[in-house]
Amino acid sequence: MHIQQMISSHPRLLGQTNETLVRCIEACYDCAQTCTACADACLGESHNKPLLQCIRLSLDCADICAVTGGIATRRTATNEDVMRGILEACIVACRACAEECGLHASHHEHCRICAEVCRTCERACQQLLAA
Amino acid sequence: MHIQQMISSHPRLLGQTNETLVRCIEACYDCAQTCTACADACLGESHNKPLLQCIRLSLDCADICAVTGGIATRRTATNEDVMRGILEACIVACRACAEECGLHASHHEHCRICAEVCRTCERACQQLLAA
Amino acid sequence: MHIQQMISSHPRLLGQTNETLVRCIEACYDCAQTCTACADACLGESHNKPLLQCIRLSLDCADICAVTGGIATRRTATNEDVMRGILEACIVACRACAEECGLHASHHEHCRICAEVCRTCERACQQLLAA
Amino acid sequence: MHIQQMISSHPRLLGQTNETLVRCIEACYDCAQTCTACADACLGESHNKPLLQCIRLSLDCADICAVTGGIATRRTATNEDVMRGILEACIVACRACAEECGLHASHHEHCRICAEVCRTCERACQQLLAA
């Protein structure tokens, strides 16, 4: 991805980059893609009933991460309350999805990876929120 | 829209409908569309510089409302923490966007309508959160 | 929804409204919501295996309709090739989803409604494409 | 991103990976993020009027790439017509956005990068379409 290059060429950031921000944006897009893949892989398992909660959480988490990544990407006229609100929602979704995926990690490699990616995204959002 | 009919035919809701939920979903999709239109109309104004904050907030609010409407639509294996988290983020975004659009309401009819639609969505999300 | 009011207050449309455009935008948002609901209702059915294709098509159709509705909403500096391209993709998705949902219409009311809403959206996109 | 790992753990792909598919998904998410950043950077420029077309195309291209990336990610019960339709729409959007951004590449580094990322995504979609 080209997150850092795009940030450093933004007219209002004067060449600054921000490692915490870059990592959060990257984690959000990664998590959006991974959760979309995990929901789909769970759906395709021969017994998907025990994975219903996992499918649902992955769909929700994918949607929230995609929006969070997009909002964090925008740097013109940012509203800090809105930024904080969506980061908090993203942290909740990533935590819930990581917990649920973690329950299936020993049976399904896609759930194991997804749990890990969700945890990374949760931490990246918390670090941006604290910054 | 067909929100109520879809809810009442959901296998897990047994014909129940839920007025507060239906109104919230409807308000979210309405607000997603209206904010997309307001960001675009502001961008197309001959002097868009005083509307930068309005464009940015409308883009963010549109994204958050769309995701909130989608998550509220899903009724299988709902995670209440995630639902609450995104409703809270949506309330913050709608409030901020309504305030900013309200500042331009006397000059731009699209901002006047958008402020009103955001207020309606904010209330609908609060009512669902309280339910 | 406030589609017509937002179009008639757009700075570049000078009070014009466009019935075909309004109907298409409305149909896209309706179809995005309905397909999201149908994918979720199918997932929640006690036997969802025969509905796998229906779930997948509804997820894809929901995503494409949401994007098409958003792009059709924007009226500043429209690129006609992009508009046509996404309308064509939307027509394909709505047709495929309507056909698949139609196969389950006698068993599942949500599939019957979804098939109908997809057909309406397919037609509304075709009419805008022809305009 | 974890695209390849998620594909190789998908229950229906039996450990296969598909380089063309992986590259296309990666290019779509990259392009969605980059176009979102370019629209926002253009909006934040002190003279954004000559960039109106660029802002609009970047918003549309971001939306279409995000949806295309999500649909290409799903591997359960894929409908080939829908896949082809959205890939074709994505090619049109990337080409149009690359051309427009290319016009501003010598003045704005964010447009230069965005044009390049759009070209990469256009090619990756064409290669998947041909496969």
C-alpha cells in the first residue's frame, strides 16, 4: 500500500508522516479484507452452523474497519469527535471478532489468522486513540 | 424501502416487527444518501472553501450511517457490544454533521435538508440504543 | 428518503429534477438494504446449505447497489463512462440475484421480496442507462 | 495484508493459491485507500477548483475498488457474471481516474502516485478478467 507516501504528499501535513496513523490505516484495510475472507471461508465450511456468530461478527467487523480506514485516511478538516467515535467502535468490533475467531482457531486456519489480524487492528486503533 | 417486510420474514424474529429498529435502519440509509448528496452539492458550489468542514463531515457521516444501517439490518447472531459501539459512533457523526450543516442552512438548501436528516438519524439511533 | 429534494437543491442542476435518476437512486438504496437483509435471513435459516449461492449473491448485490446508489447521487463532474460501467455491473448483479432468490421464493418470503426488489432495481438502472 | 494466507486456508480452494487473484485483490484495496487519500488531498489544496473532476473520479474509483476487492475476496459460490461485471466497471473507473490524475501529476505528488496505483489496479483487474 502507499499510505505513507500519500500522507507525506498531503497539502496540509507539510511532509510530515505519522507512524501511528500509518499503522492504523494499514491495519484497518488489512482487517477489512481478512474479515471479509473469514466470513466467506466460514460460510463455505461443510458445517457452518457453529460458525454463525463468527460469520456475523466478521461481516460487521469488515464493514467497520473499512469505514475506519477511510476516515483515518482523510486529513482535511478532521473532526476529532467523529474520529474518536469510529475508532472506539472499531476497537469493540475487532475485540469481539478476535475473541470469537479465537474459539475456532484450532479447527480453522482462516479463523486463527483472522483473530491475529483483528488483535493487531484493535491495538493499532487504541494507539491512535491514545495519540 | 422494504425494511419492515424483511424483518417480519426473518427466520429468527417469528413475524415480530420492531418500530424503533425499522425507523433507525430507514434513517441510516436516508442519512447515508443525503450526506453523500450534500458533500457533492457543497463541492459543486462556486465557493466551496467555507464548506470544507461540511464536505468532510458529510463524507464521514455518509460512510458511518451506511455501515450502521447495514449492521442494524442484520438480525442473525447479533453482538450487542458491536451494535452499541456503531450506534454511538453514528450518533456522534450525525450530531457533528447536523451542527456544521446547520451553519450553512440559510445559504444552501441542501445543507438545511441535510442538517434535518442528520438530526432525525441521531434521534433514531438514540432511541434504538435506549431500547 | 430525500433524494428529489437534494437533487433539486444541487448548485449545478438549477432546480431540475430527473424522475429516472431519482427512481434509480431510490431503487439502489432499497436493494442494498433488502439484499443485506436477505443474506442475513438466509444465513439464519435452520438449513442454509441450499441457500449458499443466494447468500453470496445477496452480499455481492448489496455492495454493488450501495456503490451505484452513491455514484448516481453525485452530480458534480460526473464521468459518464464510470456511471455507465457501474450501472451495467449493477444490472448484472440484480439480475443474477433476482434469479437465484426467485428459486427460493415459494419457501422463503424474504427471498420472494428480495427477488422483486432486485428486478425493480435492474429495471431502474436500465432506464437510467438508456436515458 | 494476509490475502494469500486467507486464500490458501479457504475450505473450497484446497490449499491452492492464485497469484493473479491475490495481486488483483491487493491492487483493489491499495487503490481504494490511495483514491480516498487523493480525493481528500485535492480537496485540501488551496485552489481545488481545477481538481473537481479529480476529486469526483477519485471518490467513485475508491468506492468501486473497495467493492471489487471485497467481491474478489469471496470464494464461496462465486457468480462469474457478477465477478466479470464488477471487474469491467473497476477497469473503467481506474482508467478514467488514472488519466485525470495524470493531468495533475507534475503539480501534485498525490495525483502522480494515485495515477500510478490506478494503472496498476487497472492491469491487475484485466489480468484477472483474462484468467
